[in-house]
Amino acid sequence: MSGVPAPDGRLPSWRPGATRDAVLGFLEAAPSIPVEDRVAYFDNDGTLWCERPTYVQYEFFLDALRRRVQDEPALAEEAEFRAVLAGDVSAVGEIGLERVALALAGLFQGLEPRAFTREVRAFLRSSTHPTLGRPLSDVRYGPMLELLDALQGLDFSIGVVTGGGTEFVRAVSQELYGVPPERVVGTMIAYELEQDPRGRPALRRTARVLGDVNEGAAKVTNIQTQLGRAPALAAGNSAGDTELLEWAAAADGPHLSLLVDHDDPDREFGYASEAQSFAAGEPITTTARRLGWTTISMKDDWASVFAQDSPVGRGDDTEPPTFTRNG
């Protein structure tokens, strides 16, 4: 069964069925929502782009570590880095994900924001997915790009709400998704304000995290703190998105809570999505059924998965990301 575009041409990579009907139904009802309330939030990893076999941000840090070890071989003997370089999952678990993540974040300690942005964009330009053999900018999900495009055409304000690093996603959100960096909410690294040699103010990255990892309830409270607007639509893929999807479902007017189910091992990966910072009481797909969310079966509901395989990604409507801005 192939994708058949809706009569108005929207969502060409979505197969006909109940899921596409639910999305199109929301889009049809959206004009009745006051413009100031047309807000949509999307999780990033596993919702807008591929998160397996490892997160893209993890690959970025791993690449940085390998390059740093070439100049400073002693780093490879530190427990956190030794486990990462060896791909030793059990050792990483014993050390603790938080400790490993902070050690990796420390590789960029002292860097100014624009310099970090350049590092992220250079990595995305030059790197390939470790198992799919695609450029990393091509592991975006084409059907979700089509939904973003449809929402933007209806004057929605769209935000990316990620458990990953805020600054990492901000570096590429405009080019990847058309979402300005100020609408990215994620796990935050602290900065220190100093003076450069010419006496001008200079912001420097630290290896400290501000607040909690941006999962679960933190996604909702951080959105309110940083953006101040509740969603009519929210999309996620793991228990770390539960409260976000519940928040959208509580909207007074038309609303939609979307869950991406990774059930397509042939075209992507087959796995049950889980939160990274806590253990959930039930599978997220069970939660979705119990609460009446709309579940996207990647296998059944998407005629194509990745951006360059979809009509949008093939260049019918958009150009590929270039990562040239220096913001």
C-alpha cells in the first residue's frame, strides 16, 4: 500500500487510514483555534529524526572525543571515556549515564556559543549515520516534515522540545525543521560570563547542567518557563513525552496528541521507546491506547520514512539543509 496524497496535496507520504484521517481532521479544525493558541511542540530524537543505534548528539560527542584523544592520549584512560570509546554499554551503565554525559559535555567546556554552533554544524555536514549509511541530515522523518509544513501554513508556532542538549538542537533547528533556535527547549548547560582579552563580554560553556534532564514533567514546566504557551498539538515517542502529550490533550479546543511507534525494522528500527532518565510503569504504546492518543505506526502509516525518500525531501518543496548560518 503506497502513500496517496490528501485531495489538497498535504501529507503525501502518509498512507490512507485512521492515523492520517486524525491528523487531517486536526488540520481541518485548526483554523477555528485562535491564532495565538496555534502552538505545536515536537520531541526531537525518535520523533523528528532517527535515534538508533545511538543518538545523533552522542555521535557528535563521540566524534569530538576521538579527535581530542589524538592530541591528548591520556584522556582515553579516564573511566568515562574508556567506556565510551570501547562501546562498553555495561561499563557506561555502571559508571552512570549522567556522569558519562557530563564528562562528554566537558569536552566543550570554555567554548563560546557561536563556536559550539559551528562545531555542531560542521559535524552534521560531514557525518554519516553509522548503520543506515545516510548523511545525518537525511535521517529526518519525511512524513513529520510534511506535518511541520502543513502546520506552518496554518500559522502555527512550532517548538522542538528535546531531552537532548538545548544548544545542540538550536544549532540546527532552523535548517532541519524551520524552527528558530529560540523555540527549542532542552536539557540546559550552564554558562559563565567572562571578559575576553579585549575587555568584551564573553559567554563560556561549562560542564554543569541547569535543572533536570528535559524529560517527563520537566518538558512541560520548562516550556511554560521558557516559552509560556500551551500546545494544541504535541508529538513524541517515549514515556519521556507522556506529560507533554497529556498537556496537548487537555486543550479546550481542537487538539491532537501523536505518538510515533518504531515498529519498522526493515526501513528504520524496531524497538519499544523508553525514557532515558526514569523507568515508566507501562509501555508507552499502552499509555497511548489507554489515554486515547493517536499512534503512528511507522510501518503501516508512512509510505516512506526518511526525508530524501519523500516527495518533500526529493526537492519538490524544500532545499536540503546547508548549516551555513553563524547564529
